[in-house]
Amino acid sequence: MLCSIVLALAALRAGLAIRRARLARRPRPRGARQRHVRLAKPAVALILVGFMAGPVSAVLLRGWTAFATLHGVVGTIAAGCFAAAAIHGRRLQRGGEASRSAHALLSGIALLAAALAAVAGFVLLP
Ligand code: HEM
Ligand code: HEM
């Protein structure tokens, strides 16, 4: 999970470079869009796989009740925001400019929640 969060941070960096160029009315850096999407897609996919594996492992290996931890709750918020950001990202890719601010906002909230989940996840480690 730590690796996928680092990948998402790299995607955010590329996304913010695009945003800065757009706000300064400069052309976006060469290759920035491709780099952003190339990093963001696997990051979101890995995070969603990890999100599904978490409760399976918690129930089957630890005998816990699913989603009974702060980590589980914050992780669910993060996963939901990443999924919604990815949907808006797809729309942006297809030219739907109206999705831009929702994409940026959702991806920011998603990363923040993922960082909080990471902090709340370390205490759960065996
Ligand atoms: C499947 C996942 C994703 C796809 C398909 C996607 C796609 C895109 C596209 C097409 C753009 C517009 C680029 C341009 O104007 O040339 C964009 C912008 C952006 N993306 Fe993503 N993205 C994804 C995930 C993420 C994630 C995970 C983050 C952050 C962690 C993120 C943060 C941003 C930001 C900050 C921008 C700039 C928005 C602006 O111009 O105001 N994206 N994304
Ligand atoms: C470095 C980051 C993370 C660490 C160290 C971590 C660690 C853990 C651990 C140790 C468990 C208990 C499962 C077990 O050991 O059997 C767990 C469960 C879980 N994790 Fe994570 N995790 C991290 C990030 C995330 C993120 C980013 C998400 C969401 C996108 C997430 C979602 C979940 C969920 C939903 C559960 C099930 C908890 C429950 O049912 O209450 N985790 N995680």
C-alpha cells in the first residue's frame, strides 16, 4: 500500500505541473499528461486492490469484524474518492473539461485520506 501511495503522489506531482501551467496560461509541460495518466492508473488500481484485500485479510486471517477500525473507515473514504477521481479523470481524457475541478478536488481529498489511513494502518500491523 505504501508503494501505491507513493505512486499516487508522483501522479499528483505531474497533475499539479499541468495545473500550474494551465493557471499561468502556459502550454502544459511536454509529456506531462501522458506521464500523469501512466502513473495515476496503476496507482488507483493498486489502491483499490489493496482496499479490497484489507477487509478480507482482517476477517479471514485476524478474525476481526470488517470496517470496525478507524483505518477501515478512513480507507473507505480514500478508496471512494480515488474511484470517483478516476471516473472524472477518464472524462477529462475524453475532453470533458467540466470534470476538471471535480477531478482535482477528489484526487486531493483521496490522497489526504490515504495518508491518514496509512498513519492509522501502521498500528494494525502484526
Ligand atoms: C485513472 C486515474 C486518472 C486519470 C485517467 C487522470 C486523468 C487526468 C487528465 C486527462 C488530466 C488533464 C490533463 C491535461 O489537462 O492535459 C488530469 C489532470 C489532473 N489530475 Fe488526474 N487522472 C487520474 C488520477 C489522478 C490522481 C490519482 C491524482 C492525484 C493524486 C490526479 C491529479 C490531477 C491533477 C491535480 C490534475 C490537474 C487539474 C487541473 O488542471 O486543474 N489525477 N488527470
Ligand atoms: C501504508 C499504508 C497502510 C498500511 C500499513 C495498512 C495496514 C493495514 C493492516 C495491518 C490491516 C489489517 C489487516 C490484517 O492485517 O489482516 C489493514 C486493513 C485494511 N486496510 Fe489498510 N493499510 C494501509 C493503507 C490503506 C489504504 C490507503 C486503504 C484504502 C484505500 C486501506 C484500506 C484498508 C481496509 C478497508 C482494511 C480493513 C480494515 C477493517 O475491516 O476495519 N489501507 N490495513
